[in-house]
Amino acid sequence: MYFKRIKDMREDHDLSQTDVAQILGIQQTVYSRYERGYQTIPLQHLIALADYYHVSLDYLVERSENLSIR
């Protein structure tokens, strides 16, 4: 599944794919596949990204336009 916002959030925070991959404890190539929608993102990684960016999981997966966690 493709989630455009994971790339948008990474770019908004001036991070490289390598930076985010290190945060998640994975290889850059795996993270790249997440961004392009070639590999499903595990829930634990989506939660980690939402926590890191301080946004709701719903916002990150484009179920909401509301940035706030609550």
C-alpha cells in the first residue's frame, strides 16, 4: 500500500531516506520500497513514524487531514 505522506513528512523534516531508515532500524532500500509502495509498511513502523513526526497515525496514512494526535 502506498502512503504518500511518509515521503512528504520526511522531506518536510529535511531527512534523507537513510536517516529515516536508521530511526526505524532498517536498511535504506527497505524504506525506499515503503515510500514507493512496493512493500507493505509494518504497523510498528507506521506507529514509529507517527510518533517521530508527532502526527496522528490517521494523518500519516491519509485517513484524516488533522495533524494532531488527539
